[in-house]
Amino acid sequence: MVEPITTPQHYVPPSARDLRSQAVHRLQVGAFGLCAMLLLVGLANIITDRVDRNTDQADPIHEVVAVDARPKKAASDPLADIGVVPASDPTPTPTPTVTAAPRPAPMQSGEAAPLVDQ
């Protein structure tokens, strides 16, 4: 049986042996935590590498979906179609083409080069 405490108890400071065992325990917990974090980060890195490697390969379902997909209609503006408001993307006007001056014919091997006045 445990006797009840009837008198005040005095504080007994921890001995050197108690302090050393607490320090060793803290070091063990810290080292275990550090190793656990390294293992978790390594595992996460392995998982992300495998996911990246698998997503780089072409998935054949995307080709099937792309073939079966309906063509999308171009967005239209009904008010612009009936002429109430100006069109948001007007059709480009054709630009006039500029004709270049004719080039002189290339020289044949037996011809002399023309003289140029400076």
C-alpha cells in the first residue's frame, strides 16, 4: 500500500546520471525524427519520379477521346451578326502586294562584267 503524503516534500535536484540520461534520450528522439523525415522525403521523391515517368508516355485513351470529340463551333456574337454592334474581331483587309523590279539576268561565263560609274 502507498502511504499518503502528510508532510511537505523538499525538491531534490536531478543527479548527473539523471541529466545525462535525459540528454541521451533527447538525442535519440532527435536522431530518430531526422531519419524519419529523410525517409519520408526520399519516398516522396521516388513517388514523384515514377509519376513523372508515367505521364511522359502517351496515354492511348487521349487519342480515342480526340477522335471521338465533336468539333467545336467558333464563338459567334449574335448582335454583331445582325449588325447592331461592330464585330469584335473584324475580318482582316487584304494588303496590296508590291511587285519588285525585275532582276537582271545572271552573267554567263564568257561575258564581261558591266562597268559601274562612281
